[in-house]
Amino acid sequence: MTALGFPQLLHLVLPEVIVVVAALCVLAADLVFMRAAETRIRGAVGAVISVAGCAVAIGWMLHAPQYANVLDGMLVLTPLSQLVQIALLVLTILTILISLGSSFTEHMGEYLALILLATASMMFLVGTQNLLMIFLSLELLSLSLYILAAFNKRSAVSAEAGLKYFLFGGMSAAFLLFGFSLLYGWSNSTNLAGIAQSIHGKLLNPALNPVLDPLLVVAILMTVVGLGFKVAAVPFHFWAPDVYQGAPAPSAGFIASGSKVAAFFILYQVMVLGLAGAEGSGAWHAYAPGWVPVLALAAALSMVLGNLVAIRQTSVRRLLAYSAIAHAGYMLLGILSHTQQSLAALLYYAITYALTVLGAFGVVALVEQEAGGDKLSDFAGLSHRAPVLSFCMLIFMLSLAGIPPLAGFFGKFYLFSAVLAATPGSLGLLWLVVLAIAMSAVSLYYYLQVLKRIYVADAPEGAGPISVPFLRQAVLGLIALSVVLLGCAPDLLLRWLQQAIQTAGY
Amino acid sequence: MTWIVRNLWLIPAIPALAAGLSALASRRRRAFAASLAIGSMGISFLLSLCAFAQALRSSGQGEATRQVFNFPWLQYGNEWLKLGWMLDPLTAVMLVMVTFVGLLIFIYSTGYMAHDQNFTRFFCFLSLFAAAMLGVVIANSLLLLFMCWELVGLTSYLLIGFWYQRPSAAAAAKKAFITTRIGDLAFLIGIVWLYSQAGTLLFYDHGAGCMEQTALAAMVAHITSVGMAASTGIALLIFAGAVGKSGQVPLHVWLPDAMEGPTPVSALIHAATMVAAGVFLVARVYPLMAAHGGMHAAIAPTTALQAVTWIGSITAVFAALIAVAQNDIKRILAYSTVSQLGYMMMGLGVGGVAVGMFHLITHAFFKSLLFLGAGSVIHGCHEEQDIRRMGGLRKFMPVTFATYAVGMLALSGFPLFFSGFWSKDAILHAAQDWSISRTPFYLGAFGALLTAFYMTRQVFYVFFGEARLEGNAGHGAAAGHSEHGAARVPHESPAAMTMPLVLLASCAVLLGLIGTPAWPWFNSFLNGQPAALDFAGFLERGTLPVMLSSTIIVFLGLGLGWWFYGRRPIASADAPDALEQLQPGVFRVLQNKFYVDELYGATVIRWNGWLASLSDWMDRWIFNGAVQAVSYLVIGLSWMARSVDVFVVNPGFDGGCKTVTVGGKILARLQNGRTQAYLRMVGLAFAVLIVFLIWSGRR
């Protein structure tokens, strides 16, 4: 480990610093200068500062990318981590723009500051390969998200969502920390590479098969529980429907999008980099204990439970929550096949999924404001009341269902083909892919239920056209456009991802 | 590579953009939609002129004559699917023709469609069509061509059915779509086969394209199990696509019905451009059509080219015969289009690309002129289309009459001064020299006679004699309409409609000059050779006799037309046709289009009906049963999963949480006891997994 001065360190984490400074500026501007100003103006000024902060951070990363691996893996900056960070910042910007003009709170300054803090913690999370930093940034992220979920102080449901999220999250964090400490005790390292080395060292000795070591098994499973909570995989998903339903819509969108991408990335890093050598196998007829069969089981359960339960939902938010569980199942496939190709497919899937679901929550937020609820019946006849909004929702739903030429289709296509290609010569993971395809066929049903309400059902008596604020409509249109564009020209993102993965050396 | 070649995609992209924008515009933005469409077409026209200039500059430089731009589109496995565009003389000529005729017809449409409430939609479709057609023209990949080809078919469907409130228009749109689909199916099979043989769908790719020597030689050498070279099979399948699109026998039935669309559509799509796409396609894949294994390439034409020739020549006569006995002004022109398309195919078959394409270009101008003239007549006669109820329009519509006469003479092939003469002459000349048989030549000559005859008949009916418009001067047959009497006086059309007519008429005359035997500039341009003015061209073997005989044929046709229809003015709309009096039986057969529609109705459509009802039965009772069973299974499963969620998970969770929120003051005490229900689930899952992993590892 080389000595590293503070100036160098600050230089390396400058994007994170910029985001944190932006958060502080938003808070200061809101609390010091604009206490008497109108809520709308406070929100707008805060949003401008936050978006500017994120944009500057993106610009800095694009303009002067820094690559480093310092402090025993505490800070690992690769082209890939920066790409994911940029994606997270873009998602944050979109979340902020979508939440503009929402009426759930008067304290937009604090709200935005929390979003920025969560973003900064996600950026740290993505840029580290050390258990300690992973845990710390996860905690910062989770705490910010708990508050964001409970931010609507006038709504009991929001408070309930926050509390449930907090309780569940607290326990998961305990599991995770316990798992991490066991890992440290077992391998004497907090660096993912160090842990992998330790596993590798014990693999060489046949008498000491590490996969059979109960201590390691417990450590792996505890880690899976802790991170499985973040990605909302069955059976650690119970919080998701209630939080998605209760939290303010932009918060829910943020939880479902940005934090999902970060969580999947870190799950991949911990599993594939840290636990290399303890994979085992989840292939049909070739079972071997390790973390892969555990994730395979979680993936299969998530796909089945998420999709089947979503069919029975009458609330669009809960529907999106169960669909998120199902999508988590698909994305787990990308982790458990752990190849370069599957990582690219996973990240492409996660990013496009995040965009789509963020857009969907944006639409839900607007409909809620007008119709007063997120029941399927509140969407009836929306196409006559808000044609542009309905068309955006059409694109989002069809993309989630995986209809070509939208991004969702290519995401699924690349992911599934990457999974099949992961075990060359045998079709060991075919059972998972078949299940995934069957389940995505099922999922079409409930996505179309939403669209049926929007396009086929009649609007309720006396429901006039919905006036949608121009900016939010433009942002939603932009998201819809990017979903179409990424579907028609997947190479725009995919090639970038593949290059980053190549250079980062995964 | 010059700027224009790299940016050739702009030519179709700009109308496509205009279509997209006007699709978003509201119905009231009429001026916006029209100016957008016309403006985009104007820009495309200017760009096409640039492209044409570029093609002129690089003409005659061997390989440099053809400039291609290819790019990878998407990857599957280790292979890249490539698309691309190209600029060669063929593309350049088509680009200028499509954009110029398109521009004029767009302008004309602003007058013709002025009273239509769906004006915006009309221009949106027209722009989309122009984009797709230009895409067909510039494509350097059979796949890209096919995609645009299908788009063209779609817009054709949309525009034929533009007045979808009329059942006949809706039916015609469906008929056109389905009939061309039969050809397209064969075309698609041909594409797939070609890809499996050549491994690429790019036409030209610096030696690696499917129209280049290496691939062609491989395809000629590959003999299939039925003893036919792969190249022949593929060429015939692709030709089937062209047969469907260009309305050749036996798939011609949709084109006359397509006249249900607005007249500018008939002029642009069903006369000048789209139907010519089939001819263009054959010209584009001509190297494949003409691919020959042995040394005798120059002596005997290939099977594929023979098929093209025979289908073309049969179509030319067949449709011309039907045109003789039709009474709807647009239907006559439609059958005439079918017949002329037959000529083009024949020209391709017997004389090569230049001969067929020359007729395509000249025909595009004079046929769109005729259609626009017909539109002007229909417009002026208050939507009357039956030529028996017109008459005497010469006096009311002088501009329309003059330009229509030019178009008619050009179509009939009136000697020396009209473009149709030169292009048709080139085809007949080539047919005379064909090594297989003289029959196509005789068929073509007979068709030329019929063409002159039916056009003369039409012009005498429409423009000469007395006005027989319903309700006008008491000649009307249907008394029910006579109360409109005063309003139903024919009138000349507005300038937006007559101006394009005049421009097209001048083109119909002048275009002939670039393809005379003395100065075969067009031929040389397409073949990439320099052209020289040489009057000795007239004296070459067979040139003058063919010119003379076709002149005689034309005058014979015109004379016969005058004898039957011009000698005595046609007095009444209900008087039987002169030919009908002479040969009632033959006339009825012709009037009923040789009963082809009835034949199809009794065979193909009925078989299809049986198959459909069989499928319907299977669907209802067999497949639906299976699907229902599966759906009940899935519903059952989801119900079960929901029950687990509702009765097992939620009571613990919600029960706990509800008490938390409701309980308020006793919250702290109760919270400890209840919220653990779901956390217990997690713990349970954790424990089960631990046991499972360790147990399975020990085994």
C-alpha cells in the first residue's frame, strides 16, 4: 500500500465530492436564503443546483477519467465503475426532474439533498472493492432511502413504508455485517481480491475444500441475505410492495432504479470477485454447492413469485413492485453465469430497466396527482385525457414486457443468450432460461392489463383532459425516446459497456 | 467518396422526418402538413440532383461508376449484418424521377385534396411513401430494399384505403395488400435462399457482394436437387416479388382496384413509382437474372430472363385487351399501366437494364401526366368517373385537354416527337432480335396497336362530342340527380393542378430526346459508357424497319379508334359501345376482365375460405382447449401464490404494522412482538439454505 496524500485522494473522489457539495449547497440555499420563498421556487432552485452538480460530476468523469486502486481496494476506479457512476448520475438527474412540482412535501431542499447524498453513497459503493467501504456506503445509501420513503409526512402510508423499509433494512444490514465479519475472520482480509486469494489458497489443498467449510457457507449466505434485500429477490422481497406503494412516487422510482443498478453491480462484485472459487454450480444434473445454486434458487423463486403475484394486483405501484421482483430474478441470471458477456448484458439490462421503471413511476406520479390514486381503474381512459403520457406509458410497459424493438427486448435477449453461452457445450442453465422466458410470457398479461385500462376502457364520467406540466412531460418523453433508441440501436450503450469491461479486466 | 454519397440517406430521411412531424400535427394544421411535405420533397429533389450530378461526373469510370457506402447494423454470433446504400446511374435516374414526379404530384394534391378533412393525414402518408420509395431506390442491401419495399406496400395500403369509409376502398386496400403479399412471400424466400448461398445481402461490397462475380459464380455452379441452378431459383423467386408489386399476370388483379384511392395516389404510387419498383428490382438484380454458367452467355438468355420476357409480353397484351372495354377513366389507365409494366419487363428480358428502365422513366412521366389529367377531369366533373357520362370537355378544360392529349400521344407512341415512341421502339427493336422466339415481338406490336386504340377511344369519349354529364342539358340518365343540374357544369381546375400537368407534359415530350437511336445517351449512361451523337444509329440493321412498322401500327390504332368513336359524335351516355355492337360476346369477356377475378374467387379464395373455417374449427376446439387448460393452470398457480402472500405473509406483516400505526401510544410494546413475522421468514429461508448447502456438500 502506497502512501496517499489527501490532495490526491480528493482528486480521485472529486465527482463524489462535487455531488456532496451540491447537496450541501442545496441545503444551505434552501435553509438560509429562501425560507420565505414559495415552495415551487425553492424546489426549482434546489433542482437547478442538484442537476448542475450531477452534470458537473458527469462532465468531470468524461473529461478527466481517473483510474486507481488504492487503500487496499477501498477506492477502485475503473472505466466500468465510472460508466456505472455516470449511469447513476443520469438516473439521479431524471429522478430530480420527475419530482419537480410534486406536492407531497414543502421541503424540497431536504428532499433533493437526500437524493444527492444517496447518489454520492451509490457512487462510493460502485467505486470500491473493500467490505468495509461497501458496508459503509450501503448504510449511507439505505439510511437516505429510508427517509426518502417516509418523506411524505402527511401520509400515514408513507410513514409505514419508511418504517417497514427501515426495519427490514436494519435486519438485513445486521446479516450483511455479520456475514462480512465472518468473511474477514475466515480470510483475514477485507479486500475482495484478498478474500478470493484466500479461497483459492485453500482450494489447492483437497483436504480443505472451502466450499464445505460451514463458516464460509454461513458467511456467503448472510451476504446473500444482506444484498438480496437490496435487489429485492425472493425470499428477501417482502418490503418491496409496501415500500413501492407507500413511498412518494419519485422516491419509489429512485429506489427502483438507481439503487437497483448500484445494488446489482455490487452484488456482482462481491460474488464474482470476492467469492471466486466458491461458485459451485447450479446447472441441471451438475449441482455443486456454492453461491451459484443459492442465487439460482433465488432467481427462480423471484421470477415465479414476482410474475404470478403481479397478475392479481389492482394497484399499479404494487404491480410495478412485483414486476421489479420478477426483473430482479432475470438479472440474477446475469450474475450467476458470471462471464464478461453476462456482466455486459446484466448492466445493459439494469440500466435500461432503471430508465423504464423510472419513467413508469413518473407517469404514475402524474396520474396520482390528477386521479387521486394508483388503482388500475384510475388509469381508465387515460389515452383520451393525456395522450402523450399514455403513449410514454405504452412504451414503458411494452419495454418491461420485452417487446421488440424496445430496450427491454434486447436486454432480455442479450441476457438470456449470455446465460446460455456461459456454459459452452452444455445447456446446464437452460432450465433457468426456459423458466425466464415462460415467465416473461406470463408477465405480458399484467402489463397489458395496464395498457388495456389506458387505451380500451372509457374514462370516468366528467373526467376532463389532464394538464401535464411541460417539463415533466418532456422528461418522460425523453426517457421513452431513449428506451426506444436503446432498443433500436443497443450498440450505443452495449459497445461502451463491453469496452469498459474489457479494459477493467473482469 | 464524396459528400453526397456518404449522405445519400438524407434523401429518404427528410421525407420520413416530414411524415413523422405531420403525424404529430393536429388535423387542423393543413398548411403546415402540406408545406412540410412539399418542402421536404423539394430538398430531396435538390439532393437527388446533386447525386445525379455526381453520378454524371463519375460515369464511365469503370468500377468508380458505382459508389457504395456500407455500415454494420447488428451483430449476431460472430457475423455482422450490414446495410448500405449506393449511388450508380440507375439509382441516380430513379432518384431524380421519383423526387421530381413526387414533388409535382404533392403540389397537385394541395389542389385536388383541398376539400378533404383528412388533408394532414394524406400528406403524412404521401411523405412516408416517398421516404420508403427513395429507400428502395438507394438500398445497397436486399434486406434494406425489402424493408423499404414492405413500407411502400404499407403506405400503398393506407393510401388506397384513404377513404376507408367507402367499403369498396377498404376492400381494394385489402386486396392490394394481400395480393402483393403473395409475391412478397416468394421474394422473402428468395432473399433467405440468397443469403444462405452468398452469405451476404449486400449487392456490391468491393467484390464480396451477392451481385458480384464470386458469389454469382458460386450460385450458378450450385445445382439444386430439382436440377436447376441456385441462381435461377433465387432469380425466379425474386421476380415473383416483382410480379406482385408491378401487377404482372397473374397477380395483376389488385392494381385496377387500387384506383379507389385518391387520384394523386394513383398517379404517384400506382402509375409512376411504386408499381415500377418491381421493374426496378429486376433491373437491380439483373446480374443475378443474367448469371450464366457456360460460355454461351451472349447467345441464349437465362431461364430467369426468359420468364421475365414471357410474363411481361403476355401481360402487355392481356391488360391492353381488357383496357379496350372499360368505362371508368381511371380503370382504363390502370390497365394501361399494367400493360406498360409488361412492356418494361419485356424490355428488361430481351434488351437488358437500359431498355426496360428507359421505358420506366418515360412512362413515369406520361402516365402520371395522364392520371393527373384524369384527376383534373374527375375534379372538374364533380367526381364523375364514367367516360360515357363525360364528353365535350375540350371546351370546358382547355389546359387539361392539351396536356392530356400530349400524354395520350406519348403513351400511344406517336412517332418522333413523343418520348413513348422512342422507349417503346427500343423494346420492340430488342424483342425483334431476341434469340429464343419472335412471339414476344408480335405480342408487343399487337399491344402497341391496342394501346393506340384504347387511348383514342378514351379521348374521344372524354373530350370530344357533346357534354353528357349527368344533369347537364337534360342528357342525364339518372333523374334523381337532375336537381343538381345547374351546379354540374364542368370547370377547369385550379393552377396548383394545371401547373404540374404542363410541366409533366413538357417532360413527356422532351425525355424522348435522350434515348433515340441517334443519341442513346440514357442507354450509355446506365451502362457507364460515353454517348455520342451519331445519326448513323438510324441506319443500323433493323432500326428503321422497326421504327416504320411501329409508326404504321400506331397510326392504325389511332385510325381504328377514330373510325369507331370519332367519326360520329357519341350522342348519349346510354348508347352501347361501338365495339359492343360489333362483337357483343368478345366485348363482354373483355369488359369482365377475362373473368380473372371470378376465377380467383371460385378457386383460391374459396379454398382459402375452407382452410380458414377448418383452422377456425381447430382453433376453437383443439388449440383453444389446450390454451384454456394452461391458462387455468397458471391462474390456479397465481391464485395459490397470492393466497400465500395474502394469508401467510401479509397477515403477519400487515397485522403487525397496522397495530403499529393504529396503536400509537402502545406502539413500542407491541412492535417488539409482531413485526418479526416476515423477518422470521427471512431467518427461516436462511436456515433452510444453510442446512441445504451444508448437507448437499457433505454428500
